[in-house]
Amino acid sequence: MQGPSGSAALLDCPNGVLRMAEQRQAAERPLSPHLQIYRVTITMAMSILHRIVGVALYAGTALVAWWLIAAATGPDAYAFFQSVAGHWFGQLVLIGYTWALLHHLFGGIRYLVWDEIVATSPKAADTITWIAVISALAGTVLVWAIVFSMRGVI
Amino acid sequence: MSASKKDMRTPLGRVLAHGSAKSGTGDHIRQRITALAMVPLGLFFVGLIVALTGADYETARAWLGNPLVAIAALLLVVAAIMHMRIGMQIVIEDYVTGERLRSLALIGNFFFSYAVGLACVYAVAKIGFGA
């Protein structure tokens, strides 16, 4: 990062000062610590994952729109959607979408809790984060166990 | 008008690269309110997936045509559009550098969010009104 007026200001300087300024600019500046310098914690990993999952859900809304439009269009359009959704890859996407939704939902509830200045100590923050991670996984397993049992698969 | 030399800068030129537009708080609050709304609505949606997975066309139409299901679906869509538009905007503002590319990404974000949202609203309404 460089200030927008850095080089313009240097032009006004007499030669000697310019040389000094160049030297100063070349010197190592302290950088704000970033990802690679921190020990990985669950809250940090979840913060990153929350964003990635959010972006995935964003793209996934197109699939929801497709489903609803297919239902609104007619039997043929709906049958086509179902054939894609029923394919093993389609099922994988749907299971992944369910997990993403629950993960973002449970993970998101943490932020609402923290907004109330509750569970903000490192230990409590870790605890509710693990609860969110496990709830999302358990919820996904539960949902799809119900789905597969309704179909008589298990 | 006693326009000094300093006043010859345009208002845009004076504010560019000088911090926020002071309108972020609204989005911050909206993001939390829509999140709160989507806690029950999101769980409802997961339930709807379970109920309708593998269901035939007539069954799906009957469920989506139910006024309570349709209204919950519409509420979810409206909350989701706002939430995803703000969320993606934050991601773009954090990672997309370069003024033009960022502007295009933000515009694209608006287009995608509202196009998908309105498509969902139209579909649910069409089923609900039985057309």
C-alpha cells in the first residue's frame, strides 16, 4: 500500500531531501500481522469458513430459483429439475447445500449472541463455536437420515 | 461568490479516498435483522426441502400453493435477497481492488441478487395464484 500523493510530494523536495526520503521509503515498515502469523483457532477458522459458505449459499440461490420456476412452469420442467436433483451428483450438491445453510445459520447465531456481549471470553467463544460446528453437522445428518428413510433407502 | 483556489475542486474530488460515505451502519443493522428473521425461516426452508424431496409435481404444487408456506417462502426470499446483497458487497469491498472492477462487481451483485429474488417471488406468486 502506498499513499496516493507519495511521489508527488517528493518532486517538491530539494535533491538531498529527496534522497533521504527515498531511503526512508525503502526502509522496512512494520506490517499488520496477518493470517500466516497467527496460530489457527476454531473461531478464526470458522470466521473464514462463514464467509466462504456464505458465498456458496449466494450462488446456491440460483438453484432455489430454478426449483421454484420449474414448479411454476409445469410438469415437464419440474421433471427435468428432479432428474438433475435426483442424480447422485445432484444429491451431493443438495446435501452440501443443507450443510452450508445450517452451518451459516448456526454460525450466524453466534454473531447475534456476541452482539449482546454474551460468551465473548476466549473460552466461551470457542465453546459456542464448537457447538455451532457440531450442530450443523448433526443437523445435516439428521435431515438426510429423515429424507432417505422417507424414501425407504434406510 | 468568493471562490478561492481551494474551492475549485469538485465535491467528488474532495471526498475520494477520504474514508467512508457514512452509510454503512444501515447495512450493518439490516444484515442483523435479516439474519434474525432467517433463523426460523431458514429452519422452515430445510423442513420444506425434507418434505418435498422426491415428491412429485402435484405434491410440490400443493405444498407451495398453501398460503402459509407461500408467505413464509416470500418472507425468506425477501430477507435472503437483502442479506446476500450486503454479505457479498462486504466480500467484494474487502477483496476486489481497482475502482472499475470493484464498481462492476458491486453492480453485478445488485443485478444477481435482485434478479434471483424477483424470479423466486414471481414463481411462488404464480403457483399461489394458480395461474
